[in-house]
Amino acid sequence: MQFRDLQKQYEVLKDEINAALMSVAASANFISGPQVKELERALAEYVGVKHCITCANGTDAITIAMRTWGVGKGDAVFVPDFTFFSSGECPADEGGTPIYVDVDQRTYNIDPMKLEEAVKKIIAEGKYKAKAVVAVDLFGLPADYPEIKAICKKYDLLLLEDGAQGFGGNINGKKACSFGDISTTSFFPAKPLGCYGDGGAIFTDNDEWADLIRSICVHGKDTCNPNDPNAKYNNVRLGKNSRLDTLQAAILLPKFKAFVDYELAEVNKVASWYTEGLKDIDLVLPEVRKGFYSSWAQYTIQLPDRVNRKELQAKLKALGIPSMVYYAKPMHCQSAFAGTDSAIADCPVTEQHCAKVLSLPLDPYKTKRDIDFVVDEIKKAL
């Protein structure tokens, strides 16, 4: 059994993906080909925002957003403590100081109450300017944006939605990657919508920011004078080399169609089989609250204290069942932040999660038989 069966997905979409790849090869238009713009238009329309700008990866997407906002020394950026490293790495890389905030016990996303406490503390101390929030849609579930946006408005904070794991989710029909002042996603292969390498995208309704983002993505080139034949070589700022190549865009187009047409519905069905099968045993299951819809990047359970996670993983592995731990170490405990104010955090829920979480095999192509097998073996092991 594969943890996320990309081979099965390719078998299903083989003809469309192969044709897309051959089309790019035949045209030899490998950088900024028409498929890139086609994908950007499709993603912007799906999410419901004015601008989608693709880039090289999800980490670049967050970094470029931070640079667009001028995040730098003296700025505090509030980040969930339970997340992948890039969510805090990117603001720190621009000179900002990540302030780590604890997460909700059941949704794994940043806790709005803890967020407001952290913001008030930073403002009261006066050492940093409270600048922005990075809210992560962890494991596929959008963060609690009604609450988070109210806090951002109250304290004049910019909001970045890190939708790398949440693309396809929604709150009352409003799509993930539309909640932030700027939102980002990743097309890493294992993400809900993934390519066959690295890739990312940035979403915003702000025209000025969109122009700036496009410039930063391509070495800071002049994007305000598109009819100037020399604009390509007029670099008006320091930027990055961060583009989604045409091959990856071509792969994403048929994958995006499948994602919208049936994969989202199927992965929710698979997740429901886990929830039904595991609901009566001594586990804490992920919660999707009323009005929220998850794209299920992961199905993550919390084990009871009596269970040795490593031993359970070994038992499952021996049966051909892969599992993963996302994440084994809180962000504020990462060695990269040792000795900085980012290492100062009170996040007991995150620390508990890091010791107890376990993610199970999940993708839209799993069968009921697959999930019943995993559920039965977990029950036996417990």
C-alpha cells in the first residue's frame, strides 16, 4: 500500500498527462509557455480571486508574499507552532521574527484565542511591531478565518493564508486560498493538487501587490510597462528566479480537472471511512466543524498515552501499511530558532500533538477494502 498513491493517479490520468508533456516537448516552449497562463487563469477562477501568480515552490510563494509586504527586522509575524518549517522560515528569512502560537486540539490549526493573546503580548512589550499572521490550512482543513480575520482587522495585521495543504477546502463555499490578503499554495507532489516536481502559486485581489509579485518572481523585472520591448531587461528591484516551468503547468492542468471533477469528493469519502471505522476506539480523530470542508491532505489521529507510536508504526509497516508523523518537533523548538525570541513560546497542545499524532494512508484512489484493512489492524494493535 502506498501512503499517497501517485502511481495509481498517473495510471488513471496517463493519456492526458502524456499528451500534455508531449505538447510541451514538441513546442520546446519550456519556460513561461501558454500552459502557465492557462493554469493561472483556471486557478484564479476556481479560488475566486483576481490574480494567481505561479512560482517555483510553496516556500518561495510565502517568501515573496513577505517581501511584497516589506516584512523585515523588528516585525513580528505570528505563526502556528504546529506546522511545516517553511511557514516560519520564510518570514525569518526576510528578517522578521516568527512568534509561535499554539493550535486547536482537534483541528490542528492556529487557535484564534491564543493568537489574540500573543498579539496583545507583543504589542504590550513594544519590542516588535505586530505585522502579519501566517495562518496554515493544516492537513487540508481551512483555519478559522472568520475569527482570524476579525483579529487581524482589530490589530491592523496583514493575513497570509498558507494553503499548501488546504487547496480545495472551503468555509461555507468560500474557497481556500481566498481568505488571506495574500494566499499561497504548493504543488509539491504529495499535496492535494500536486505536480511532478516543485511548484507553487500566490493569490491576491490587490492589483499593486500582484504586479510587485510578478516582478519579484522574475529577477525584479519591470512589469509596469509590458509593451516596452526592453522591460524584460529593466530590473527595477532585487527579485528571485521563481517560475513554474511549462512542463509542470501542463501536468497540473489535467490533474486540476480530475481534482475538481472527482478527487475532492473521493478523498472526502475515504476520510469518512476512517472516521466511521475508528470512532468507537480510544483515539482522537480530526474534526471538521460545521460549514468547513477539508481537502484532506492527511488523515491524522492522536494516539492514547498508553500506545508507543514507534512500536505501532513498526507493526503497521510489517503488514505493508505506511504511516507518517507530521510533525515530530514544535516550530519553537527547531534548532534554527535557538537563542532567538522565536524559541520563547507556550504551546502545550502543540507539544502534545508532536508526541501523539500519526497520519494514515490517504488519497482519492484508496478503496473501502484498503481502509477497512488499515482500521482493522489499528484496532488489533491497540
